[in-house]
Amino acid sequence: MGKKGTSKRSHKRDPSLFFDPRSIAVIGSLREGLFGGYVVIKSLLSAGYRGEIYPINPSNGVVHGLRVYPSIKEVEADIDLALIMINARAVPQVLGECAEKSIKAVVLVSDGFAERDQEGARLQNEIVAFARERGIRIIGPNTAGIVNTSNGLNPCPYEAGYYKLKAGSVAICSQTGMSNPQAFPYPDLGLGVSKICDFGNKCDLDECDMLEYLEKDPATQVISMYLESIRDGRRFLEICKRVSAQKPILILKSGRTEEGAKASESHTGAMAVDDKIFEAACSQGGVLRLREFNALFELPKIFAMQPLPRGNRLGIISYTGGVGVLATDEGTRYGLAVTRLSRKTSEILNGIFPGLGVMPVDIGPMAPVVKDFLSLYPKILKSVMADENVDALFNVLWADSTGMHTESYIKAYEEVKGDTQKPLVTWVYGPDKGLVRDIAERLEYLGFPVFSDPETAIKAMGLAFRYTRIREGK
Amino acid sequence: MGKKGTSKRSHKRDPSLFFDPRSIAVIGSLREGLFGGYVVIKSLLSAGYRGEIYPINPSNGVVHGLRVYPSIKEVEADIDLALIMINARAVPQVLGECAEKSIKAVVLVSDGFAERDQEGARLQNEIVAFARERGIRIIGPNTAGIVNTSNGLNPCPYEAGYYKLKAGSVAICSQTGMSNPQAFPYPDLGLGVSKICDFGNKCDLDECDMLEYLEKDPATQVISMYLESIRDGRRFLEICKRVSAQKPILILKSGRTEEGAKASESHTGAMAVDDKIFEAACSQGGVLRLREFNALFELPKIFAMQPLPRGNRLGIISYTGGVGVLATDEGTRYGLAVTRLSRKTSEILNGIFPGLGVMPVDIGPMAPVVKDFLSLYPKILKSVMADENVDALFNVLWADSTGMHTESYIKAYEEVKGDTQKPLVTWVYGPDKGLVRDIAERLEYLGFPVFSDPETAIKAMGLAFRYTRIREGK
């Protein structure tokens, strides 16, 4: 038992103790620094966690105003969650104390297990067997931990320089610490996060457990995952089918190549899965597959911020024909088809400027020569969005060097906002990074996602359309 | 003649008059504003163009301290280049005056030609026929123009908010104005630019002419191109074969899909080319094909800043195993293979921290627990770079929230700089965008390209390796 690391059905799977603990024991070094228990407690307090925090360290004393206990055995109250960051060899003993204290959830930050060597793998098997026997669930080992934005649970073991994340509907799970707060500038993201989980070596709690948990988590509407391996292919497929009918699941899986799979096995100690099998599972399970690391953080925005497209008829407004062609190419890959404007819209646009009323709508020729172009801009955007032939819109904004475009763009989006049940994705470009960023931030504040390049904007819309089809059972 | 727009061999092809004119006539509105002749002249003067500038407008008067002539006929001196930004219908007459004045190079910014309608297409054919007859070369129409950073030639027709571009070895040519200064924050790019050219409708001067010109241009070492169509497939292939043996050619071609090709024909009036034929031409011609718009500006950095890899053995240093796996996957796509460390390097690294001496080198476990980690960092980088089994290195840097890593990273790169003839690509990540940017800018200042995501860094190295093979004739 435990050797293959597969969990039994009888084992309680629900990870809610991890994300809604009333009390946390933080076991490890409490020395002031940039890593360890000191940072975990600082982060929890700063993020507004309201539960009890028990610092555990033989040093006794006080840290961040909290009494330090020499061991969890000394804590009289119940403890829901233990976060362990001690030398790997000391883990079995502390896990024993956790069992005595009836702790059922452990985040095992410590490394030096299956990812390190044979001895570490043996140690990992030992703790898994023990935990299973005593009904303890483990996230990790070799994990950067978890976050729950709805209760200030951000026990980040590394100093991230910030503690509160914007709360929102995107859950980000990952088989690497690269998605935790110390690695990523979450405050600069347009999207809000519900949960973060780094599975680490995934010795117990895995992607299937998290999917089942997130399925029922009311804060989560979109799931974005980085995986290197799948623990149980059959269960994974079954769960994906069920969950994807309600919430979009986006997965980046590395180890796509034989070489990558080998590299994965060596660093997590987990068996990688043949990519063809995974691809088939994604397709049957309604999973949207990602291809780039940054996509984990960027593509969920479309689901978090916009309605789904009802069909595949893509409208494009742009300042140059070139982007229209790029968007057409890219859209085709995802089953999007550039639409034709209805006669009505075409007439409205041609009335604004001769030749404007064709798709892709190219405002390039008009912009430099029509004096009141900016005051007309909202009408152009509204007309195209309202067109009965348009299911989804890709809008390209040029931020000129003076910043004079900004207010007209914002006004146009404000006017469109209440109006429509169609998705709108945007790319902003221009000669001044600051102005580009300013427009992007203001649009995202209004609820309209802005993407970092034209291909990603179209890809987002393409995934949204695919998900429409998945929801329809197609 | 002229109908198909194919130029004759007898026609003088050399575009050097465009990029090294001793004098320029700027023909069009000179009204103060954000578009037009007023901006062109301001931009030329601010960029440091030293040739003569003749503003041409019936208004007479003075603009930016320069006398305005009512027509080019009134200018007594010779004019090398005319930049025309007037109503399309008035173009034939002005082109006639250019011919009388023996002007041989015209940048035709005006739109309303083949990209607009049948009437515009007819007009375009008319001017092409006339120009050919009189030995005039045209860039455009419907172009945002050209740039030459070596002589301050930046006649940008749109107010870009900046005028000088960093001079360097990358030529960017494009069948859209999206690559001109008003569209892109060139001052924020790590790379320096030699020439920019927007072909516009490509009625005369085309990709082949530019490739031949750039082949001989000593300032240009890398060519990055966005194309929607190829004018003459056979000539293109022949020229690419010759030029790619000396300078890398990177091409993004849109109109990859049938739908995209149609969109392209409608906005440029040019015939698109079957993508399979283009793909074959790229492969035979030694062209490196790009897939994303931003790649036009980002991927040339590897060629502009780093030596070519001698082989495909890729080293990786990273803070997490996850990135190692992603990089392994991505590298495999480009024929890169993650290498094994030599015994010597392995021993050095294991001496620094147990288990560090395996590839991918994962400094994650060491960083939080080894006190003098930062002082050891340069030794780690140097040892891996010096390893006889490493042809190329992908280095991942974590910028922690305090900024304390920065100086050690910079020091390490400074030490490696003089040492090696191997290429090094970098990705920086962390919780603070400002610190990440700071490290990236300082590394690029040292000559080490930093890429926006791990996949792009590996792709850059992959293209460099492909180009090594192209140079070897493989």
C-alpha cells in the first residue's frame, strides 16, 4: 500500500479543511527572514486571516505578537491545519504528533522527498502510508502551499512583498510553486483569484481532489491548472466530464514530449502520463488545453469577465488591415469565422466614413482625417456589438502618443457594458507603454479583459467558443 | 504591363535612395497636428536628419523654421526622395511633377488605392505604370513609411511621442504600419533597429527588393519581416537562399488559412500565396518562420545580441523543476536536447549544494536555506556556461520581493560576458513587475537578451540553433 501513491476511495477526499481552517499550526523556523514560518505568519496576519494561528518552535517566545508553542502537543485548542516546514527527516515524528492531535490536513512545504533521491522517495512513501492510516490529508511535500482569497488564508512561505490578492473567480492549481504569490505579480493581474494550490510532489491530494472541491466551491467559476502528471486517468476523465459541464477547466500539461516527461519524473518523483492519452482525456473530458505558461494567468480572464459567445461569428474592429488578417488566421484555428456585417450596421458605418462598413472594420483610414473621430468612436463600437451577425468581438485599440484617445475608448466601453450579452476581447497597442497600460487597466476595471497580444486575445475568444460547444454537449 | 504589378528586371531595384537621401520633399498638409507633413518634418528634425528638407504645400509660409514651397517645381536643388501624403486622386499629377524633377524614390503614404476599391486599384495601376516608365520607385501606397536609424531618417507621419530609435542591427519590414514608430514602443525594446519599412500595398518595392538591399546593408545583421503576400515566389526563394546564408531572416506570414488569405487580398489588393508553397519556400530558402506578431520584435534579439550555438546541447538553470520540464518540452520542438553536466561541473555544483549537480540545475531547494547563496550564484552560472557539454544555456532568474538578488545576477552575467562564445537566454520572474523589469533592462544593457516568457526564450534559442544548421548548409 502507498507505494504507487494511489489513494483509496475510502479516504476522505474533501480538501475543505485546507481552505477553510479555523486554526493553523505553523511548524518550523520562526527566525526573521524571507522564508519560513516567520513569513507565513506575517502573510496570514497581513492578508486578514481571522482564525487562530499557533506558531510551533522549540524556541518558545513570541512572534508577530503570538505565543510560540514548543510543540503542537502543548496547544490545548483544536487545530484544523498544520503547515510543516522542517527538515524532511524530522517530518515523520511531527506527523505522528499531528495524528495524536487529530489534525486532518497538512501542508507539507518541506522538500527533500521523492523529488530528491531514493531515500527521499522512501521517506515520502512512509509518510503517505502513515497519513492514510490516520486519515490525514497532505498537500505536498515540496509545495509552496495554498491561498484562499475569501478568508485571507495566504500562508505564503516566501516573502512576496504583498499579502492580499484580489479576490475573484479563478482558481489556479499547479504542480509547481511558480503560480504562488512569491512568483507572480498577482496585484497586477486583471483577474481576481479564488484559490491557489501548489500540489508539489502530489503525494496525496491531487488534481482530481481539487477539481471535485472546486466544483462545489461557490467562489470559483474558472479552473486553471498546470500539471506534469495525472494520478488516476480514469477518475480524472470522469471528474473532468462532470466539472467541465459547469465550470471551464483550462490545463497546461508539460511533459508533452518523451524528453519532457522524463524530466518531470525526475523532479517530482511522479509517473508522467503519455501525452496522447492525456490529449484524448482532455478532448473527452471537455478540458481546454493551454500551451504556454503565461496562458495560465491570462486566458482565464475571458471566462471570469465575459459572457460566452452564442456562436462563432467573430467581429473585428482594428486600426490596420494587418491585424484583421492575423485575427482571421488565428480565429480559424478555433472554429471562429469572421462575420459579415448586417446591411443596417454597414449603412450606419458607411454613413460615418465611406468604406468603414465592411468586416474587418478598419478605422485606420478614418482616424487621421476625420476631425471628430473620437466623438464618433463609441457609436462605431456600439453598432458593431449590436449587429445581429456578430456573436463575439475582437477590438483593437491604438493608444496614440498624446493619450487623447483614452477617454473616448472608456466611454465607448461604458456604453456597451450594460447593453450586451456578447463577449468582447481587446488588444491595445501604441508607442507609449504607460498609456497602453493605463487603458488596459481601466478597461479591465470595467470588466473587459485586455490581452497582451492579438493572438492571445483571439485564442481566449476561441476557447470561450469551444467551451460554449462543450456546454452544449458538442 | 503593370496589371499584375510584377516589376521588370530592368527596373532599378536598389532602394538605397529611400534610406540614404540627401534631400527630401514632404508633400502634403503642413497644418499643426498629429498626422501629416507637420509631424514628418518635426520627426526628421528631432531624429537628427542632416539632409535638406523641402516642405511642399500651396500655403507657402514657414514650417519648423523651413521655407515652404508651393510645388516641387519651385525647388531649385535636386531632390532624392519625395514623401507624398495627399488625396489619392491628386497623386498622378504630383507624380508627374516628381518625374519632371527627376525624383527616383517616392514614399506614398496616401491611402485610397487598391486596398479601398476598384477605382483605387485602377488608380494604383496607373501610377505604377507611370512610375515604371519614368524609372521612379515607390514604397506604398498606404504605408506608414520608413526609418533609417543611422542617419536620423525617421519621417513618421503620425506623432509617435518620440523620434530617435536606438540604433542597432535588426531590420524590421512589414506589410502593415503596425511596425512603425507610432505603433510600437521602440525605446523600450532591448534591441536596436537598423531600418524599418512598411511596404503598404506593395505596388512596386517589395520584400525581394528589401532583402537584396538589406543583404548589403552593413548596419543590418538580422531581418524580421511581416508579410501577407509574396510578389514573386521564384525570386523570393532564390534571394532568401542567398541572404540567409549571411543574415538570419525571420518571417511572420499571415494569410496562413484560406480565410486569412482572403482577408489579406481585400485589405492590400495583393494576391495572397498558398501557405504550403510559402512553407516550402521558407524551408528551402533557410527562412525562420515566426507565428506571433510580438515575435517580430522579440525573437530577433537572440541574433542581435548573442553568438550562435555550436550544437544542440541545452543547459537549463532554474528555480523550479516545473520550468525545467516546460523548457525540455519546448526545446525538443526545435531540436534542442537537454544536456548532461560533465563530471567536473557536477562535482563543483554538488560541492556548493548537495544534489545541485544535475541537469536541469535546480537552485530552488538551495536558495532559501543557504545563507551565502547570492555570493555563490556567479560561480554556479559560470560553471554551467563553461561546461564542455553545454552548447547553449537557458537561465531562469527569480527576482525576489526585496530586490536583493539583482546585484548578484548582474555580477554573474558580467563575469560570464567576456568568457564565452556560447549563447545565453534568460527569463526573469517574480512578484514585483518593477524589479523584474529592472533586472531585464540591466541584463539587456550588458548584451544578454531577456524574454517575456519561458517558451519564447527557448524558441529564440531553437531558432538560433536552426540557423546554425542553415549556415552549415544542413
